[in-house]
Amino acid sequence: MGGLSKKDENLVKVVVCREDRPVCCDETSDPDGPFCFFYTTFFTKVMLCHPLSAFEKELLTELNTATAQLHPNSWALIRDFVILCTHLGILSMEVFFYFIF
């Protein structure tokens, strides 16, 4: 997974989501520690990497949502927006929300 160091690769587990598990959890409510689920499409088609970029983290915070709550097509739009705006030198939250709405 592109953004992980060798040391951090051991911290990532890929497992199938059971129906009785929440979408994400912090370290206080799960003995296994914090986790969140992703569609496999994030990594195979959208090419999303961990750790998330500063813009992606800021966007999720602004939207008050977890990574798994966005559909893969939404992640593709965000990725395209980041690539385009980085090239143009205008990447910001204000530009993103102006573009979307």
C-alpha cells in the first residue's frame, strides 16, 4: 500500500466486514484498537493510498464523515479534483466546495 512504511505495513489488516461490526471504531470502544472498513475499489481502481493526504483528512473532517461512508465514485471525484487543482496550484477546501456546489 503506497504510503505505508515497512514498519507500518504490519499495522494494516485486510479482512472481510462482518454484518455485526460497525463501519469504524476508535480505540476506546474496541479491544482490537481503532479500525475502519473500505471498499476494495479504493485501492484497486481509485488508487487511494494510506496515509491519507492532508487535503483528504481536512475534507473528511469538514464533512464530519468516515472514509468508508463515501462511495468509491466520490473518492474518484476527490482524487481527480486533487490532481487537477494541485497541477493548477489552487488546491483548497473553498475551491472544492465552490466546485461541488
